[in-house]
Amino acid sequence: MRAGRLALSCALLVWSACSAIVQPDPSRLGGHDAGRGMDARIDPTIDAHIDPTIDAHIDPTVDAHIDPTVDAWIPPVPDAWAPDAFVPPTCPTPCAEGRVCVGTTCVCPDGACCPGCGAGEVCLAGSCQGCGNDGDPCCSGGGCRAGNVCLGDVCAACGDPGQPCCEGGTCASGMCGPDGMCAAADCGRIGQTCCSGNTCTEGACSGGVPFGSPGMCVSCGDRGQPCCDGACNDAWSCDMGTCRGCGLANERCCGDGAACESGTICNRLTRCEPCGGRFQACCEGGVCRDGTTCSGTGSRCL
């Protein structure tokens, strides 16, 4: 029983001590101001010590002291820091034999020959073919083998009569005609066949048909003969490819001077027309015969 009372007394003693700690005596904490607690220690005029013009001490032009070129002081970023530039793909090794690089692969262009063609060959549609002989394509630069000439894009045999003239207008036999064809040596002179192209070295070709049977080389320039390249000898004039008489009535006027025999005059049709008689054309200088006079209208003798 005594032990229980003793325990109760101890418990009350402990409670009293704890209360004193939790609820202290106001009289022991600050004299007559203790009732106001800790707020009494805070100076109510403390704000008065704060300078109301403190903002005035901040320089309003402070921004003016900031260098507007400050960005120029920032060093550029080295290339090593930048992302790698795009590098297009390419072939690992240089292309050869006429091939070109496409992406990462060496390819042969359309129509080309890879590798290139050898001597005596030419590239056609991507294939190497023989060249230079009769019927073959012409080689590079338009060349052909000896005895052939390049006509267009094909080599053709040359030099013999009836064949094209070879390079430089030469023929193995005969002569090279004006049309570029080789003719036999026994042509071109009077009494011989006309050379290729119906040409003659003497006289004129008569009866030849272009690209057909050759004509014969005959004398030219005299009356009744073929004209010699459009001209005739002496007083004859070339009339439709034949040398005819001139200067007489109803004949062609002679030469460039349009001359006619006496009693005729060269009219607008280059024919010698009788003149001077009644109702005829006035002769040169307006002369008329038989008592007629040259009328101004129509230049007739009336």
C-alpha cells in the first residue's frame, strides 16, 4: 500500500515540474512588459529607418553602360563543334575505261562502249564494230581504209571508173569528173563518150542522159552545133542549147550588143524584126522608108 502511495507522489511531483516548464511565469520573463510577450521587443518604427529614396540611388542610365556590341565579344563556335556538313556519296575509287560515277557506282553511259573500242573499230549503240572497209561504218574522224572513201557515215570503194573519186579527188584509173565520180581514161574528148556527169574535156556532151547512158563528146560553138557552155563562136548565138544564125530577119539578135542586119531591129524578144516599112517598127534612130514617118505611139512607121 505504501509502495503505491509512494509511486503516486512521484508522479504528481513530476507533473508539477513539467507544467512549470511548459507554462512559465510571466512575471519572470520581463517585468511590467512581460504581458506583451516577444512583440514588445520589435521596434514599431523600424520601417522608418528604411530610406524611402533608396531607388534613387540606382543609376537610371545603367543600361547605357551595357555595350550594344556585346554579341561581337562572343567567340564564334569552332567548326569542330558544328554538325558535320553533308557530303554526297561518291564512288570509292576513280572510274576508268569511260565509265562515270553515278551515286557510288561506276557505270557506262548509254550508247557508249566501256572499255573503248580498239583500232579498226567504232562504237555504235554501245557495241564495238569493225570500220573502214567497203560497206562498213566510217572510222573515227570519217576515215576509211585505203581504196575506200567515206560517203555520209559509210565507207565505199573508190578510184575505179563508175566509183566515187577517192580522197582528194583522185582515181586509180581514169579521171575524176565534176560530179565526184571516176570516169574511164578514154572519155571526154571529141568522138569519145562523155565522162561521168555528161562532161567533156573537149567540145560538148550531146545526147547524154543525167545518171544514165553517157552521150558523145562533139564539136561545139559553130552554127548548128551544141553551144559550148552557153556560148557560140563568131556571130552565132546560143538558142536553146544550139548555135544558130543571128542578125537576119526573124533570127536571134547577135551577141550582147543585140545586133541585127540592116533593115531589121532587135525587139524585146531578142529577135531581129524587119523595120522601116509601112506599119513596121521604126528602125534604129526612128528611121522609116517609103515616105512614112515614125509615129511616137508604138514606134511604128506610118
